[in-house]
Amino acid sequence: MPGYANWKDLFALEYLQLYEEGFPVGDTIQPNYSAAAYLPERLRTATDTTTLTEADWEEAYYCLWSMRERGIRPDFPFTEPNDFESIIADASGLPTLAPLNDDEYLERIKGAWYGRIAAVILGKPFEIHVDRHFIRRYLESVDAYPLDDWAPYTSPALGVTLRCKPSTLGNVQYAEPDDDIHYTILGLMLLEDHGFNFSKPDVANNHLRNIPYHWLWSCTRQSYYHMVNLTEDRPVEEQIDEFPTKINPWREGINTAIRADFWGYIAPSDPRRAARVAFREVTLNAVKNGIYSSMFVAGALSAALSRDPTTDTIIQGGLSVIPRRSRLAYIVHEVRDWYAAEADWLQVCDRIYGKYGHLPFLHSLHNMAFVVLSLLHGNLDYSKTITTAVMCGMDTDCTSGTVGSIVGAAIGYEGLDQRWIEPLNDHVKTAVAGFGHGSISGLVRRNYDLWLKLRDDPIP
């Protein structure tokens, strides 16, 4: 099996990804298995695709992949570069941001860490490929809708038990291991070890040495797979440069956005600086809107870490570092327009599902739409923002963690409702070999000390 999935599943995922990127694979989101363009002839004539072997699907995958050679179809309305200079050249203008002093930064970064970790734990039990309708039905069955507390662990009425019992109502005593938390710690460790001069091999080895394979998902698991299968016939750097597109239909996955928080933390009030660090890290295994999602989150967090931030300046901080003609920028503006017209998060949520619900669970675009919607609806109210993100569904710990981080950075630790913070007992458990488990306050201190050390260093 080539990494994260078998060849048949990879074929279906790759078809949709190529379609979304604008390559001329077909006119519908589902592949037509009799289409001449992207299947070998002997497979097109197969009367029953269920009889095809893994070798057959591998051949089909590479036949489909060759469609990239035809370039983007002429009617594709988006322009999506992969190099930093072109991305920034097409970005919106920067918001006006006033910097924080050292004490203010420490308070805000404390809010960001605690806000992120608590919000990840809130969303963790629903990270089970469910939409908002299931979540509402579940919460109503246990008299907990709309969500305003940790989710009850089980619903006797539905006969459903959630995952991750230590993250449910009455059971939260610490932050249990979660990849969204792991990545923020890994970002801290990467910069502690290398500063801003880290390389792609440094990023890959940071994953390889500190995280077990099965704790990774999406494009990061796939680059991990490629990393352990490096060959000796070519330079390592040359092989690593292939990771973003090498058997990687998750190259625009939400996994890129959840790795981005620390890049915003380390570059307060300077979205372009934060985005530069994000770009250096995320291009290990992502392209286009995978890259932009990381840069957007980093830019939004950087803007949140400024004097008197607003929801508008935060979102503008994200928009100021991604191409205006990208799908992500279009969706951000789309959600803002929908919410301005509707002023009802449920209606906007359903519009997102109606237009983008066909995307894979782990895709960045609909999950980032829920991030923007939650920020707009919450308007810097921490509890309202994180509960909205969870009730939207999809990758709930990712979206809740991202908005919790942003709002926590904007309002600071003292602005957080302590009912989400106190049950954690300042303790986080992880699968990160270089960390294990420890205090959230200790992570805050390491972050602060590193910022003092690196804040004047240039970023290559």
C-alpha cells in the first residue's frame, strides 16, 4: 500500500483533487470510470471495476496523474501560485496593526496556548466525520444543544457513544494527546533547534524523530511515509522537494492549517513575517490552498497579537498573505458576504455544506470556511466562537482549535472563560517524543523566551 491509502482510494481522491485544482480530468466531481482520458484502455473496457487489482489501480492512478501535463483548463477562474513572492504579490493589503509590549505579548500568548488547547479538547469527541445535523441531533438527545459545555460522552436515546472519553463532560482532567496540539509543540521545538534557518529536511526529521507514524494524518503522514522510503540513488533534498505532489491527494488538506499556529505566535503584529515562516514549513508537503491555509492562519494569529484587534483586522491579516484570486480568498469573502446578509450562522453553515460538502473530510477549504464563520459569529467571544466551530461539524477539533487559538491570542488569558481552562489542570499529555507530557504554562514560558531570542532575527 502506497502510504496512507490503497491505490483504488488514491485514484478516487486524486481525481477529485485534480478536478478542484482545475485540471481537465472531467466535468463532474465523481470520476467516470469509462472515460478515455484518464484510464488505460484495458481498464475502461472492464465490465466490473470491483475485479480490478491493486496493480490495475496503480496503473490507473498514474494514467490519471498524467492529466496534469495538459495544464489548468482555460475556464478555471482562479490563479494559484506556489512561490512566496507571487502569493504575496497577489495578496490584499495589510491591516493597520499596533505592536504589543513584552508584558502584553506574554498575556496574549498565554491566552493563545490555553485557548487553543481547551478548544481542541472541546472538539475532539466529534472528530468522527460528522456534519452539523448529526451533532445537533446528538446534543439535543442529551439536552445539551446549543453546545455550551463539554460534550456528554454517551447518548442512551441514540445508542451512540463518542470517542475520547477524557475530553467529555465530567471527565476532563487534562488535555489528552491530539495531533493539533502536537503540531504546535513541534513548531516550538523546530525553532528552538534551528531558528528561522530550518530546512525542509529539518521539518521532515522533526516529524520523523518525534511523532509515531499513526499519530499523523493527511499530507503529513504521506510525507512521513516518503521520508522513511528515501532511496540512496538521488540527493535527499531532491527527493524531499517531490513530497508536495508525490502520491499526495491530501496536498490541500486541513493538516496544513493546524500546523500553523506557532508561526503566528512567534511573529506578533506582522502577518507577512508569520506567513514567511509558515510558507517555509508547509511547502514540505502542500501546494496551493494547502499552503494558503497555513499562511492565512499564521497571518490571522499575527494580527490577533496586536493592540486592540477586531474580527475584521484578524481576518484581513489572513487575507493579506494569500492570493486574492485563490479559492481560499474567494471562500473567505463568500462566507463574510453570506453572514452579513443572513446574520444566522446556521443558514451560512448550511450554505457551506451545500456548495462545498462534497470535499473530503480533511480538506482545507470547507474547514477554513467554518473557521471564518465561527470567528464572525463569535466576534471575539471565546465560548461562542469555539462552540460554534464544533457545532458546524467536519474536522471539529481542528476548526475549534484554530479559532480558540486566534480568539485567545486576541483577548488574552484573562479574557478566557475559566470553565474551559480550569479542568485541564495546566497539564497536557502528548505523543511527542521530545516533550511527552507537561504543563501548558511551561510551553507558554518557552514560547516567550524563544520570541525574545528570535524577534529581531531575519527570516530567509
